[in-house]
Amino acid sequence: MDSDKLMYRRKQNIHKNQHIHEGSVRSVELSKVIRLLEDSLTANLKERHLFVLKKLLKRSQSGFLLKDLKGLAKILNICADKGKDHPEYVSILCEALQICRLPFLKEKTSDELNYARDVIEFLSHMGCLMRVPDAEVRQQIVECVKSFYNSVVPQQLIEGLQATSPGYRLQLLEQSDLAQTLLLSMGALENQPAVKLQLLQTLQILSSYSEMNCALILNARGAETICLHMNEPDPSGQFLFRSSEILWNLLEKGSKEEVTAQLSSIDCVVSLKEAFFYQLLKGFGHSDLQLRNDLLVITTLIAENPNSLLIESLFAKQLMSFITFPELRNHNPLVRNLKLSYNNEDLKMKKLLLNLLVLMSRDFAALQLYKEEQVMLALLTLVKPPAALPQRRSGARHWSSIQQEALQLQALATLSTIAPLMLDDYISCQGNACLLLLLDWCVGQDAFFGQGHSFHGTGGRGSKKAHMRHCIRVLRSVTSVGEEIINQDLCDQGTINQLLGILIQMEKGPDEDDVVTLEIKSDIQLILSALCETDMHRKELFGSEGVEMAIHFLRKGSDRFYSGLGHNKLILSTVDCVWACIVGCYTTEDYFLAKEGAFLLLNLLTSSPRCVHSIVLATLLELCDNPNTLSHILSWRDDAGQTAPRVLLQLWREEEENLGVGRNQHGGIADPQRPLISHHQQEHSQLSFPANTPSPAVLEISENLRSKIYSIFCKLGFQDLPGLSTKDYVTLSIVRRYLDFKVCEVWEEIRRELSLDGVRPVSPDGEALSSICKIAEDTARRVTAEQFSILEQQKKEDIIEEKLMYTEIKSHWKQRELTAKSWESYVSKTSNYEIMKEVKAQREKNIESSRTKSKDAALRPKEHFIGHVMSVENTDAQGPAGVKLALVRAPIKPTGQEEVAPTTQDPEYFSTVSVRDSTDTLV
């Protein structure tokens, strides 16, 4: 057994040594072959060359070693050069390229890393072999590259060799120049259509699998090259299809901006135009229609590039005829030859053409083209409700109801962008009447069930909600321009009452608020705001019904502000509607106030996020011009009992905290030289701004809430404001001087910018600037002193309240002690026999004493007394015990009693006693 194992190990060592020997021999042979091919003495020995090369390839039938690729690349280049004069070398090239389809071989695992650079260079050299004019060589090259993506490991390998991993060549291919070289070789394949088709397939594979390959192709202007060659003669009919697939891959996996930039040249646009119209007029199969639509999508992507030449190439003008077909009659010969099947692919083409209108509308020249081709009329024809469409001829092809709905919604979406840019055409085509007619149809009760299949039909399945949504969008975009003719025409047709009725109807409906419903409501409010903002008569037309609508939406509050459905937009549009449609007309303002509208705005101010505060404060400020508003604001209280002035001052402090304004712990001015300056202003204090740019001191007025809060306080006044704390009074002292501080801040900014620009003002101006800055600082110091006085007064009041509290506590404890003593006395009287005897004896003694006094009193005549208060004196004691009274009494004779002679005796005065004692005495 041991001898057998020993023999087996010896055989293994022999095989290993043979393999190492074969590898070294192969390396030696490669160097000899290269020397044989290049040496001047043997360079013309063609027969010898062919023999040696065939022998070398025969030994490499399982694949090439990684370490041999460097020498092999040199041999293949030599064969390519010799093949020009000796076609025999071409067959050697083809056989070598066929072996290259097999995976490369490695002797050790580390060979993949060690020879990576050799592989990259080999692949780059292989691409350069496309310079060989022989069609078979080129065919073998592209087939070899395609084989990289589905390579098969050979069944038999020499012992000790392994195939490289499947992704090894693909990874290194991305680092080589192979993709670029293949692309650049396309121009040399005009007379070899079969090879060109194979090359396009290879480029399609390269671009579909790797983003790196797409980047390499684009670096060689691959999109432009593919586009320019896609209309060349094609016996197979696949050039255009393969080219479009490559362009799609470059758009998806490469840089979209780079692709569109390359395709925006005039030559590429013309090439795309030719390809599209060829497919449009000649293609009838399903794949042809799909290819036509793919080319149109690429065209729309080009239209997004502002530098595209669609108009200059006349591509856009020719497309206009197809955009208005079949809605408008056209005498263009191209349109006459067009036969639509009205299938889904034709529907997609129509929707793509409508979308192209939106993209090209950024160019003024395109708008002129739209006017010439009556695009507005075609769009308004498409958006007509079904009842307004002309009768269809029997037997004629037409769009189905589902397709018509999709086109109607697409046309409405297109109008929302184009109509504001083409107002003259919109007016001449009676766009308002058309849209209001569609809006009447949307709110009608006729049987119509929207399919909701298209993108623009979202949320409208089973109803007309999608149509209403886009119709309202168009009206909003048109009215937002502010064209008085259009707005007046809408008002003359009763749009205000119609929109208010739609809002009320939607609110009464059973459906819950979704994204589409909320968008419709907010858009309607924005339309009403645009119509009523500048016209008093329209605000009167808005009337009580509009006020009730605004109140209804304000009562909903901001609890669902962050729901994500659009409640935030609805709240903002509601407040904007109050500002534009109600404020400014005393009739609607008074009704709004009577319905507690000011209270609702203040409630919204306290409950809404910070982003809403600005518009709410602006609306309140405008509403304060009505004298009835102030009483509503001052009488308002929130759930915690806070007043409106206190809430406004709290907002002021929060705003200054966000701005980074310097304040001390009590909210007072920390730096008299910068009483209002924010952190942002301090950062830009060393910058000088041009004359046409507002400075930070001016810009911040419109960017935060302080100016609005100050203006509201100017309406409310700064005295006798209810519900303010000491901290509020400290803040109020700053608010009162806001305008003074802001004016001085602007002058200080002017002085600083003059200094930064090296400008020295004349002496009087310099003195004036210094005086202004000094006055500002003095004002800030006076405000600081006022704030200190407020705080000191508050401290004194706190001390007094503290003393009163302690006095009350002492009184309570004294009362407790007296109650305890009374209870102890009572207990002792009832529980101790000796004490009971003493109490009884004392009681009997008191009775006897009272009897003696009653007898003496009977001997004296009866007298009645009346008391007069002579003086009152306050002591430090609390309660009634702290008041001492001096009383005098005088006898009063009863009626019929004999008169007593006048006496000279002085009236008897009571001694000075406390109220408690005097009360006991009188009793």
C-alpha cells in the first residue's frame, strides 16, 4: 500500500513538472513567433509564419492563457498588418478570434489580478482589429464580444489550468476602450450591412448591461453617431429598431442630459424627423407603431433641452399638422396619407404629441407656430363634453369612449400650461365659455362613469371628478395671469356664484376628502381670490354666501395640516380667499365679523404651524382697518385664557428666537447698539450690496412676522391691553419702538456700506449719520431703563404679595390655635369634675351679680342712646380688628316724658376701641 501511494505521488509530481515545462515552453514559443514575424531576415517567410501560427493556435484550442495575452495581442496586430497584402493571414486572425470566445485560462488564482492590465490592453487591441477591411474578421470580433455575455466553459482543460470567472472579462471590458472602438468603427461599415447589424446588436448588449459602457459610448458621442447612421439602407429592416434600443439604453443607464445634448444638433434632429415620418406613414405593424412612438418619446426628451433645434429643422411645424388631426381639417399632403387605426398605439402617439406641446411652449417661436396651426382651437375641441361633440358618421373610425376620455383629460392638462401663454387665441376661441360648459357637465347628474385608466384620470374612476379637477386647473391658470378681459368675462357669466355652489355641493356630499377633492376646493378658492381681489363689485357678489363658505372652512382648523392629502393647501387658500374676497368691502367684513371670523383667524393663528402665521397676520392686519375689528380682537380668548395681545407678543419672542436676536434672560434688550439685528444680518454686516438689491435690514421686514405684529399693535394701541404679564410688557416696550429702531438700523447700514466702499460723506452728512446712530442707541438705552423699571416694579409687587400671603398664613394659624384652645376648654369642662364645679360656681355668681344690676336699673329712668362716630384709626392688625372707632352717645327722651333741666355735663365718649370690642359693647 505504501509503495502504491509513493508511486502515485511521483506521477503527480511528474505531471506538475510537465505542466510547468509546457507553460515555459509556450512562453518561449510566443517570443520566438514574434521574433520570427518581426525580424527583417524572416519577415517574408510567409509559409513559415503560417505553419508556426497554426501550430500555436492548435495548442490553444481550449483557450488562451492570461499570461500569453500580451504577446498574443502583438501577434494579432502583426497578422492584421500583413493581411492587407496577404489574405492568408486573415484566416489566422479569424481562428484566433474564434478561440477568444472561450474564457481565458489561469494557472493560479492570483493570475486574474496579476494579468488584469494585460487583459484590458488585449481587449482594446481586439477592438482596433476592426480596421481590417475583411468582413469575416469584423464579424468574428463582434461575435466574440457578444460571447462574453454567454460564454461556455470548455469541456476539456489541460490539467492544472482553470477558466477565469464568468464576470472577469465583463468587468475588465468596462475598463478598456473596446466599446468606444466598436462605436467608432460604425462609419466604416456602410458597405457591410450584415456586419453593421451585428455591431448594432453588440452595442445594444453592451449598453443594456453596464452603466460604465454607456458612459464610454457617450464619451465617444455615441448617441449622435447612432442617430446619424440609423437611416442608412437596411436590407434587414432592423437598423432603426436596434438604433432606437441603443438610444433608450443610453437614456436609461447613461446621462440623460448628455444624450439629449448630443441629439439636439440639427443633423440628429433631421435624422429623427426622417425616421419618425417614415414609420408614421409606412409602418402598419404593431412593432412599427411601437417604434414610431419610441422615436416620438426621444423627440419629447430632446424638446426638454432649451438648445434643441426642433423648430429650425421644421420638425415641429410638420408635427403640428398631426397634433390637430383629426379634430381640425388639414390640407397637408402628409396628413392626407395618414391612416389612423385608432388603436392603443395611436392613442399613445396622440397623447405624446399633446405632451410635446407643453414641452415646446417654453419657446416663443413655438407659440407663434401654435397660433398658425390653430392648436388652441383643436385643444378646446377635444375638451368639449360628450353632448357637445358632433355626430359621428356611421361606419367611420373614431376614438372609443375610453380613449376620448383620456384625450380629453390630456388636452385639459395641456391647456393649463398653454392657455396662459396664448390668451389672445384663448379669448378668440371663447375658451371661458367652453370650460364653463364643461364645468356644468361635470356637476350634472347625467349617467357618466369615468374609467380612470390614464395618468390624468387618477381619482376619477366612476365619476367626473377628474374632469372637474383639470377644468378647474385650467381656470385657475388663466385667472392667475390677471388679464382683466378674461376675469370680467368669467364674472359676467356668473362664475363666482357657480363656483360657490360647487363648493357647497361638494361639502354637503357624502364622500370623504381625498387628494383630488381637496385640490379642487383649494383651486376654486384661488380662482375666487383672483377674480375678487381688485374689484369691489365682485367682492359684493361674493357676498354672504361666500362669507359662510370661508367661515365653514376656517372652522375646520389646522388639525389635519400634515395629513399629506392637501389640507395645508386648503387652509392657505381659505385665508387667501378671506384676504382677497372679504377684506376691503365693509359689507362682507361686517358679516364676517358677525360670524366670529376674527375669532377663527386668531384660533388658526394659535393652532397652525409657523408657515401659516404670516398670511394670517397679514389678513388680520388688513381687517383691522375696519373699526369693528379691534373690539373682536381685544375680547378674544384662547382655550388657555390668553388674550390676543399676549399671543402676539409670544409670537414676537418666538420669531426673535428663530432669528437669533440678542435678548437677556427677561426678554429685554441685551445690546443697545443692536436692538433688532438678527444673526443673519450680523453675518452679512461686512458685505456691500449693489444699489438694486435690498439690504438685509430692509429685506428682513418682509421675511419675518415682526413688522406685521408691530402694525397690528399700532391699530390696537400700546396702552390698557388686557391679560399681559411682566414679560409681555418688557416685549411690548421693544415692539413700541420697532419703527424707530428699524429706521436707525437702515441708516447704520448705509453708514457701514459707505465705509466698506471707501466713501466718506461730507461733514454735515457725517454728523447727521452720527447723530442718528447716537439717537438710536440712546433710545435703546431708555427702553432698557424702562424694562428695568418694569422688572423692579414687578419685584416690589411680588414682595408685597409675599408679605400678604405670609400674614394670611399667620392669621390662619392663629385661628387654628384659638379653635384648639376653645376645644380644650370645652373638653376640660365636660371631663374634669373639679373644673365643672368651679364653672358652676362662677356661673351662679354671675347670675347674682346680674340680678343686683337689674334692680338698680329699674330705679333709674329709662334712657335711649344714639352713637355718633367721632374718629376712625387704622392699625397694623388684619381684618376688623385693625380699625379703631371713637363713638359718642347722647340720651334721647321718649315722647311724653318731662323735660329735664339742661345740664352742663360734657357728653360721655366711649373709649377708643377696636371694631370687635365696640360691637360687643353696643350689643
